Amino acid sequence: MDLSIVIPLYNEEENVEPLHEQLKAALEGIDREYEIIIVDDGSTDGSFDLLKRLHEGDERLKVIRFRRNFGQTAAFAAGFDRSQGDVVITMDADLQNDPADIPLLLEKIDEGYDVVSGWRLHRKDPFLTRRFPSMIANWLISQVTGVHLHDYGCSLKAYHREVVKGVRLYGELHRFIPALASWMGISVAEVPVSHRRRRFGKSKYGLSRTIRVILDLLTVRFLLSYSTRPIHIFGGLGLVGFTLGIALGAYLSFVKFALQQDIGDRPLLLLAILLMVVGVQLIGIGLLGELVVRTYHEALNKPIYAVREVLDRSRKDR
């Protein structure tokens, strides 16, 4: 299988048939074996009935139906788990992404990039509620993760198979896949793509998504920098707090014994004690984190590195 198209879908009854038609028109023009995987994320309208009927007439269309609405990240994860293509392309089901742009992404993938992200250069969404928050989020994500993209929120992306198979998704981390995969040393490119106004249905996202993005960004930053060495962040903060507490304690001891002043009612005394206690607790959390990380990697035999290729003339490929 050359190509897998993974599409999460939730209550898009009016878009199902046009989506299928446009996908087939775009994919039939490329000389690649493909599959379309649509994940019905617990739709409550007639989306699944339409998908079932289309599946009966198209053996390349695969449909995964969730028992309830688990969210877009879970839908992407289910599609990735069942995909067989060497290249995996993701997109939304609302037809704001244009399937005709898929060949553009494949051209970049063929140039040797591991991830190709769509860039909605001329978005058709409202400025204040959608585009402006996205601009802030994209800048913040790029600065924090070091993977600079203009449009993290665009679902139209292409990945080499090993990228999506090497990333475990949960929460709402699907938009951070390029950043999460960056620990493997991937190469990322961006391609300007079309963006169309939504014709049917309504958007599932609002301003509240910006808050969730910021919280998820903290998780991504921790995973990228400290997931295999939690003692460095917790232990570092603990040492800083404990050292400040000791310094304040030394100062108060000097005031008490050298200057003969009462320190019992000074807020600095409580602050010194608090800093030392919190410092010890943070160091303990860091050590416990190290134990959890060691258990995780050793029990699951999960590697802490990623190999692009091996050149070894002493071994024959099997």
C-alpha cells in the first residue's frame, strides 16, 4: 500500500458524499495504490449510514465507527493504527481542505521530507474568533517546540509511515504531531494549500480551543525536553528552592544570633521553611519520575532513539 488517507468525521452527513467523490477524483489521477480510512467519531446524524453505503461500493474505503465521541486525536490514532500505506495523509471531513491538494504534499514527500504540512495561506474563517487566535498559537508553538510552522492547525498533512507509527497520541495532541516527532530528527516542509468556506454543518471548535492548545503545549514541551530525564526539571527547581531556603535561613540565623533580633514574627522565616520543604519535595518527585521513566522504557522495551537507516556491509538484508 502506497498511500493511506485518514479522516476523522463527526456529524458531517451533508459532506460525506461530496468528500468521497472529491477524494476519488483526486486520487485516481495519481499512480499509487491507496486506501481511504474514515473514522466516525460517534456521529449522531446519518453520517455512518452514508459511509456504510459508500463502503459497499468502494473496496478502498474503510470505515471505523467509535461507540461514542472520543475526540479528533483519538480518531486520528485509530486511523494511524489501521493504516497500511507508506505515506499517511490526514485531512478534515468538512471539505474546507481540498483533496485536490494531495498531489502537492506527495511531491514534497517524494523530495525526501518526513512531514509535509499544509499552510492555509488564505483562510476563509472569521478573523477574530479563528484566524487571530491561530496566529498567536502558531507563533507560540513554533517558539516553544523549535519546529517552525505557519499553520499547525491545518489537518491536511502528509507523514512517512514511521513518523505516525512512532508517536503515541492522547488528549488533544494531534496538532502537535510534527513537534512530537521532532525528537526523531525529522525533516519538515510546508506547502501552501487551498482553504474553502464551510458549506454544510458547523465548526466543532471555538475560542476555548486556544486555552486547550496552551495547556497541551506545556505537555509537549515537557515530553520533548524532559520525558526521559524528569529529575533535570523537578530536581533543578527543587535545588533552586532548597538553596534559597538555606540562604534565607542563614541570613535569619545571622540576624538572630549576631544582631540579637527577634525573627519569630518575620514572614521571611516562613518563606525559608516553605522553600526548603518544597525543594525537598520537588527533588523527591524528580527521583520518582526517574523510576517511572526507567520502568516504562525497560518494561515496554521502548527505545530512546530513532534510526533513519543503517549501512552495514557485513550483514545481508533478510
